[in-house]
Amino acid sequence: MVKFENTLFTIEERKYLNYYLNKKEFSNGMDLRNKYLHGTNSSSEDEQQNDYQILLKLIILIIYKIKDDLNLYETEQKTGANN
């Protein structure tokens, strides 16, 4: 079953991003957004490298999600599906 919403991410995708980027839903999350936004990041080069790789992974996943949604939209426009 396919469910269409007016948001880019599904509830589960938002939970996944929230785990890594902030502590909105998870008290044990990585909180990367606040960590680097407020300058409380570690001086450990290994930890910064790990955080960087996580952020790259998230950016790639977001780009894939946008591309997938655009492909679905294009397919919907071609077939005329209104569901």
C-alpha cells in the first residue's frame, strides 16, 4: 500500500534523521546539529572524521530521497494517476 503525504520524509525517516541530528525524540541520539552549531564539538580528529562521514551519509540519503520522489512524481504525471 502506498500512502502519499505533503512532507518529504516519512515518519520513520524523520525519526532516523532526528536520531543523528538532534535530541528531539531520542535522548541517546548523536545530536550532531547542536554539537557543531554551538561549537561544542570535540577536538579529537577521529571523532570529527566519524561525524563527517555520518553527515556525508545523511546528505547522500537525502539526495537519493529527493531523486526518488522526483521520479515518482514524473511517473505519476506520465500515467495520470491521482491516487
